[in-house]
Amino acid sequence: MQDEILLTPWRNFPFEDSDPFASADEEKWDFVLVSDIHEVGSVKEIKRKKFLDELSKKGFTIKKIEDKKLFYGVRAPKHIFRKYQWLLRNPQDSQLQDSDARHDIPVTTRIRIVNFILQNTVTPDLEKLHDLKKKNVFEAMFPLHEKEEVREFLKEKWARWRDIFCQQPIEKIRCYFGEKVALYFAWLGWYTYLLGFAAMIGLVVFVAGITVFNSSQVSKEICEANNTIMCPLCDQKCPFWLLSDTCTYARVTHMIDNEGTVLFAMFMAIWATVFLELWKRQRATVVTNWDLYRWDEDEEELALELINNLQHEPRRYQHSYLRSTIVLILVLVMIAVLIGIAHALVIYRVVVTALFTQSDSEFFREQANTVAVMTGAVLHYLTIVIMTKVNRRVALFLCDLEKPRTFSQRENNFTIKIFIFQFFTNFSSLIYIAFFLGRINGHPGNYVRIAGKWRLEECHPSGCITDLFIQMAIIMMLKQTISNVMEYLIPWIGHKIRTRQKRPKKRNMVLGEEEEPEDPCKKQWLSNYQLNEVNIFSLFDEFLEMVIQYSFTTIFVAAFPLAPLLAFCNNLFEIRLDAIKMMRLRRRMVPRKANDIGIWLQVLEAIGILAVIGNGLVIAITSDFIPVQVYKYTYSPCMMENSTTVDCLTGYINHSLSVFHVQDFEPHTKLAENQTDFVRGKITECRYRDYRNADDYSYTVQFWHVFAARLAFLILFEHVALCVKLIAAWYVPDVPQSVKNHVLNEKHSNLRKELRWVMPQKVPGVAVLRDSMVSSWTPGWLQDQPTPEPHGWAPCLHGHREAWGYEPLPSAKLLHHTFGGSFSPAFSPAPVA
């Protein structure tokens, strides 16, 4: 069953919606609404009819096709788009086209306008479309993927894996998905391009670390420490162990922790700034080409509101200190919960380490700390996946409490909150490993314990940076493999299942029976309906994923130089993955107009500052770079004996380990009864990583020297890095000179046009002035070569036109047609005799 409902009311200006040559576009529909088949007379059926009646009153054409669902195609009248053109015209534009409105404005703009009207149409029951969707009156609404030239080009030249190294057709993306999506891919492409340089430098630093894998003096001392007995790793029957047992671990640590890491961290701080400054230039060039450099989002939204309802009154700016206080308290509570989850991961690592050190398996006993770190990283990834969904619901709830004035303001508020929550979800555990692991655990004989039972973890004698390296490597690889695979497979499998379920069975034909022709719209609407649903978060999720990756790439890059390389490889696939999802697996996204990436730019700038602070802290606190330098230039043989024949780091390991007397263990500590083979006789003392005296276990002078050096380096590094960032931001202008000159020339040209009104070139005859003013005054679609009338000039022109025998104020008639007869001219003077 299918029929077409044409309920467009009669108007005084039917020429606006009639076109004798428009038959080719008759079957093009702006949106499709999907509904279940409800019982006649049911509440849902009545609510659906009321909503469709409201659309009909606004002049919409509605077509119904019945299958297993009810499909309603809606097409907006052309006068709606003429209103949009007139309201948002540039008064200095040379002309407004007098042709079919469908060809005047881009399809993306048409979809955006219709979507706004659909979302803001109110029924007599004061219900909008989202209220009806919550009550299952309508199941879905979506614009259509149509077989346009642009779509076929994007499917063949963009949404394919073979084009992974090809440049993106940003202009084509804009023509099909709108400016918001196009800017996302432009930003992602630019980010990936510059990430390639950071990836190469990071790879060089990592390879340079591999070259010193066997040559580091510190690693050599650890590997040769066959007589250095270390204190047990747990309290219950854990054996003493030799420092040389961790030879491989020490070599890996010093492969990461070297002088090149410091330089790379400084480079990434500068890179983050240069990237953002160059993106600002790129964005300015792109939006200038799109003629959106000075586009105003508030004006756009007000225009759409007036088109939908001429009686609309804008919502005023409001601020409630009470509401803001409540939101702030709830945000802090949520942050506390996320930090609590990080503490739970710490407890897990502590308990697992204690259990593995008492295991019967020799492998688990020796690798207890490494196994705890790796399983903790996997558990951390699982908490990220779960808490991402929770964080979204909480952020939406807080946005509802704030009651933002506009959709863009709501989107900005939501972005800030979800990023804060996701930042703590992703980085709380990393912050603990980087800055607290092994520093708050106490020392033998006086350990800090959880619930008075399990003592906190210790750092490896060669440092904690390897733990941070392992944690970041596992999280990034899991996020960029499992997450991306699931991100592609779930929509692909869902689409295949729905396609097979909806595939119609061919009916057996009786001899002589003619097959009933099928409506061409039906197949198109069904195929679009079977695609995966999109929502307002579809593009937001892609942005959030990339911004979190950007955080991993910059904030802790000193501990993981391969982060830019992993991000670069991921992004090459991410661009095509997103393209394939949008073009082949998802319904068409509602286009959004934009001239920048919005609040995300401020978020990226904040991450750049956090990167400076984070990398400075990693080098100063987590890394052994500072203790090594303090020893080298203060306590090493080179300084004591002025010797040049020995390595200046000789003796560093013995210098960084403290002595503990076994007799001072806590009473409940139980040492292993069966000691390992290296034990000969009774052990009276063992070593542990710290700077403490052997008699009273107080801090030594070396500890305070190292502490002062860490603090001095942190202050110096952050100030130098921030100064370099500021210099880079000043050195690279946000807006290219070509864009500035284009805007300058445009302003100059507009002012010259304005000046012609008060400075006519020929005074003797009035005819020149008359012709000029008539040409400048007549509205766009009422003459062959029109020029829109500047605001406020109609009263000045009225007297001249009356004197020359023209009709008074045709603009009043024009606005009467455009706004449905609700406009009345400010004055109507009598014609001059």
C-alpha cells in the first residue's frame, strides 16, 4: 500500500512552489520518517497524525509507503529556502539567483534546514519529534543516501582501503556531509601528516636506545651484580634475590631512559604547539575558500528559528550560581569516583604481586611484578571501555541540569565534561605509575600497607619508567586494534544481518498475471533504513577518540617514544575506516555548518600545556635521568679522582641502593625457609632502592641533592618549554597573509559600493542616479540581474521611485510573499503627482 499526501495549503503566491519543469526532482525527498504500523484510533496513531498535520500546515509534501513499517517521505516547500536565502544573504552580494531553490542552495543546507524544522515542530499536545520518538510513535528519521555524482566519487576515490595514502577530497566531503564533517577530516588529515614527522623522530630515538642496549654502564653493573643481595619482594616466605637476575629488565629500562628521551620530550612540546598553529592557518584558508570565515553560528540558529516560527522569541542568556555549584560538586564527585577506580587497580596490582611471589611456579615468582603490570594494564583497558559509557550518561545528565541556551552551547558543555571524565579514566592509573609507584611505599621494616596486610609495590632497581612504558604500550595497542576492529565489525555485521532479514521473497506469478510495478522510492528508503543508525554523537565520538589519542601521544611521550608512530599508523587506517562507515555502513549524517572544530581547539591547547607539565614530571620524577646526572657530576669517580680512564657512571648502582639489616624486619615478616643456591650461611643485610642511612634509615644527603636537582630541572624544563611554545605560537601566525588580504580587499570593495550611494559620479542628469538606485534596490528574484537591497535603505529610495513613476515599496509585497503576509511596511506615503 502506498499513497502520496499533498496537504500544502493554498497561498497568495503559488509561483513560489510551482515549477512546470520540476518533474525530474519530484521523487527527491528531504527526509524519511519511519513508524510502526499502529492500530487505527490508538494513541500513537493519533499523535503521529497530529505531527504530520503540523508539517502539512507548513507546506510540506508527505508521501507514505507501507511495508513492514510505515515510511513517510517529507519534502519542504521552496519558500522555506527562499526565506533562508533572504535572511542570511550578504547585503553586499552582487545577486541572488532567480532559479529553482533546490539548485540555489546546497543539498547539505537543505537537509540541515529541514532537520531543524522537523526537530522543532510542535504538535497541539506540545510534543516535539524527540518526545514522539521516546514514546515510540516514530522509530527513526534520516536523510537519504542518493545516487549523486558526489556520492559515487567518494565511494570510489575516498571510502576504499586502497586509497589509504591518497589525499582526501575535502571539498567533495563538504558537498556531501557538510562543513562539520569536512573540517573533522581536514583536521585528522593534517594531524596525521604532521604526526609522521614526530613518528620518525620517535623511531630514531627508540632505535638509538636499542644501540645502547648492551653498552650502558648502569645496565652492565646490574648484570654483573652477582653478589648484591636484594630484600624480599613480599612479607610471607619470599626469598632474597640477586640484582643480576633482572639484567634483561635493566637493559630494556635504559633503552628507554636515556638522554635522547629528554630531547624528544622537548621536541614533542614544540611539535604540539606548531601543529596547532599550522592547523589554525590551514583552517583559515579552508573556511575562507568556503566563504565562512566570518560566519556567525548564533545568527544561523536565529534565522532557522524564525523560518520555523515567525513568532519565535530567542532564549535570553542566563546564569544560575546555584545550578553551577551543583554541577561543579557533581563533577568533583565523579572525578573522585574515577580516581577511586584507579586506586582499585593499584590494589589489584598489589594483591596479584603478593600472590604471584608466593606461587609454586618459578616463572610467576620471578616475573611477579611484570605479570601484575601487564594484567593490570589489560584490566585498565576494560575499565576504560566500561566507564566510557558511564561517563557519557553522567555528562548528559549534568548538561540537562545546566539547561544551556543553544544546541552549540550544550555541545560545548558536554565536550568539556566528557573530556575531563575520559582524561581521568584513561590517565589516573598512568599518573599513579609515573609519579607515585615506589615513592609512597615506605622501606623495609616500615612498609606502607593496604588494609594493614598488603604492602605497596616497589620500583625496579633500574627505575619505574619501564612499568609506565608497558602500561602505555598495552593500552595504546589494545585501543588501536581491538577497538578499531570492533568499531568496523559491529556495524558491518549488523548491516549484513538486517539486509538478509529484510530481503523480500519473490512472489510466484500466475500465468498471464502482470507484475505490479514497485515504487522506486520504496527500494531506496528500505536500503537506507537497513543501514546503521547515526546520532548527534557519531562525529563527536570520532573527535573524542582522536583527542584521547593525541593526549597519549603527547603527555607521556617521554616514557613511550613509539607513541607517535603507533598513532600515525592507526590514523592512516582510521581515516578510511571512518569514510567506509559513513559512506557504506551508516545512514547519511545530518550536515552541520561550521567554520572551525569548535571547543576541541581549546581542549587541544590545554593538552599541549599538560604535555609540557607531564613530560617534565616524567623526566624529573619517573626517569633516572636526574639521579644519574647528579651522581655523574657530584659523586662519580670522574669528580672524586679526576680520572678519565673509567666510565663516570661506575658505581652508580651501589650508590643508589641502601642497606637494610635483616634483624630490623617487622615481626610478622616470614622469610623463606628454603633460600636459593646463592645463599651461603646466614644473611645479615640486604639492599633496596632508596637513599637512606644504614643505622636509622633516615634520608641521606644524596637524597636531598637529588630532590633539589629534580625540582630545579622541573622548573627549568617547564619554563623553557612554555617559552618555546609561546615563541612558536608568535612566530607562526594563526591566519595566513593571503586570507587577511582577501578579507581586507572584500571590506574595501564593500565600502566602495556603499560610497556610491552618497557620491554619484554624474550630477547633470537624474537618469544615471535613477537607474543606479533602481538596479541596486530591486530584490534578487524579481529581476534578471538583481542586487539585494542593503538594510535600511528602502525608505530613502521610496521618494525617488514615486517621482519616477514606479510602484511604492515592492519590498513590502516581497516580504509579504516571503513571510506569509505577516509583514507590513513601516510607512506608505502617497504617490507624488
